[in-house]
Amino acid sequence: MPTPEILVEGNQTIIRNFSAIVDSMDRDPNHVYQFLINELGTSGNREQVRVMFKGRIPPKRIKEKIVGYVKTYILCNQCKAPDTRFIKEERTTLLKCQACGATRPVRM
């Protein structure tokens, strides 16, 4: 996964390579964006390649939240492989590992 390119300009914080990060995660950009908005407790807007958040957010905090997303929604709890997919069973969303077959529920 590429290292986030984070800029603080005035009263905005920008992730310049958001689309590259999301592409390497193989996840829905809207899901990653909403996760970051909720975790950082701010608002912002998403453009084609970058994301802008309102307020001055330390780059270290943004990187910690991205790592948190990876641990929660990408890595398998059993084998630690990143080969996972979301599957929907009735009203529950599960994270299914393509490598070992393990499943676990996740909050969306």
C-alpha cells in the first residue's frame, strides 16, 4: 500500500493519493472515506484522486486511522491474509477470507 501523501493547507487537511490507497486496498472508496470521516470526527469532500478534510488533522492520526481500517476491514483474523471480500448474509455483512475460508461479521 502506498504511503499517504498528507498536506495541511490553511484549515484543510488533504490526502493527495487517496485513490491509489483505496485501489491497493481493493475496497469501495465511499466506504473508506466514510470510515475516515467518522473516525476523525470531521467533515470533508472527496474528489477523483484526493480527499479534503475540514480542520488541521495531524498526519500521524490519519495514518493510524488507515491502519485501523486495514485491521478491521481487510486483514483476516485467522491467517492475517489481505485476501478478503465482503459478503452479505441476510442482514449481516461478513468478511470472508479467500485464503483460509474464515468468516467474521463486520459493522458497516
